[in-house]
Amino acid sequence: MSITIKKLGGMLGAEIYDVDLSANLDKTQIADIRRALLDNLVIFFRDQNLTDEDLVRVGKYFGELAPLPPHRQNPGSQPEILVVEKKPNDKLNFGYEWHSDTTHLPIPPLGSILYALKVPRYGGDTMFANQYVAYETLSDSVKDTLDGMRAIHGNGRIMRTLEDKVSPVRGQEAVSAAWSTDTSSHPIVRTHPETGRKALYVNIAHTQSIEGMEINESQPLLQMLYEHSTQNHFTCRFQWEKGSVAFWDNRCCQHLALNDYPGEHRLMHRVQVKGTKPI
Ligand code: SIN
């Protein structure tokens, strides 16, 4: 093993040591990091010193990078970088509800790599929840009910909620209408393309309804799944420092960025690795 792995919790999450992401990684290191991601669902690196070019290079070790919404793109030289920022006067932060990233898209990302440039003096942790265990701990009756069911995912509610409560990276006029109105249908239980394990695949931020049902008919079942899937004992919590990196597998975990640092500034840069159609 070319890396050192220290588990952060019993359900998911591990810190990875002995890797300098600012240097070129060799095939063994990349394979070991990928294995660590598959085994732990989310992995963390400390004390990194990355340029945007480094972050893009690291992302590309794990696949093609995913396209970004126009209003979140880095105004700088690397368009693949997504800016996650909460300024001191902003009321809300991106990702304050439990979610998997951009499940309103037909092909949501495989995963995201988030790098901390500026962290608040306190707060601003990110939580992650294991969606394999969320599925496995459902009763057989509920598993049978969910078999073959699909849900519709959208982004409109989040876009409307964040409007005026966060500073846009670019002018709000640059928000593409498609990113707020697009919807996609995904299986409620997806099979991970690399591990073959089944994971629950609904989230309160994006999932709107169960396919073939009205919104009010869908809500009781979806609400039960949201609560079930994010129970404290399925989670781990990461406390950021400047230079920390998190790499999560969007196919089998949800995450939530805590909004508990009013008046503070938090700035992260992220790349997203392209995924495959959920099946
Ligand atoms: C996100 O939801 O992608 C942001 C996570 C974070 O800021 O910790």
C-alpha cells in the first residue's frame, strides 16, 4: 500500500496520509486512493497546498471532469473549478441540506473533490452519510416496495431558496435557466457500478416525487427515506482546516455542509469527476 489510511468512523470516512497531491501521483498511488474511496465512501487529506491546476490534475486521475453550472464556475483560468463560498454577510451556504450532488442531471457526478482555501474560525464542518447502510437497514418489505421504483430529481427549489441569500460567483443573470428547470428520473435504489452494492439514492434537496405518483402521494414514503438515510449513526463529520481536501463518492453517500458560522468567510474550490447513468 502506497498510502496510510486511518478510519474516521465505523460507517464511512477515512483520512489518507503520506500523499502530497501537489506532486504528480503514480499509478499505484492513484489505484490505492481509488480503492480507499470505494472502501470508505469519503476520504480526506490534510495539509495540502494546491493550485487550481493541481486540483484539476488530481480530479483527472479519477476520470473526465464533469461540466459545471455556469453560475458556479470559477471566474479564473480553470473553468473546471466550481467555487463553494459563503461570505460573511451571506445567510445560506451551498449544500446546507442533505444531498448527493446535482442529481437533477441525467448523469450526476461520480464524486467531488473539495479543497479548503479559507475556513471559518469555528464551524463549517461537513457531514457525510453512508447510503449502502441506509439501504441495507430497511426492512425487506420496504426493499420490495422500492424495487424498480424511480424518483424525479430537480434543482429548482434549491436555486430559488439560495437566490439573494448567497453571493453569486458570477452575476445572477448568468444562471442558466436549464440548471434550475431540468429534471431527471433515477432509480430509488441504485447499484454502484464499481462495488456492485445497492445504495439508497434519494435526497431531500433534489428529489421531488416518485415517478408515476403525485407529489403529495410521494411525500410520506420519501420523507421516511430522507429521515432513515441520514440518521446520526450512519454518518461521519469532518472538521476542515485550510489545506484539507475531501473526496466523496456521490454514488453511495450523501453530504451536508453545516451552516453554523454566521459572519465568517469560508471558501472552497471543487472539481467533479464525471459519473455514469445511475442504474
Ligand atoms: C457541497 O455540498 O458540495 C458543499 C460541501 C461543503 O461545502 O462542505
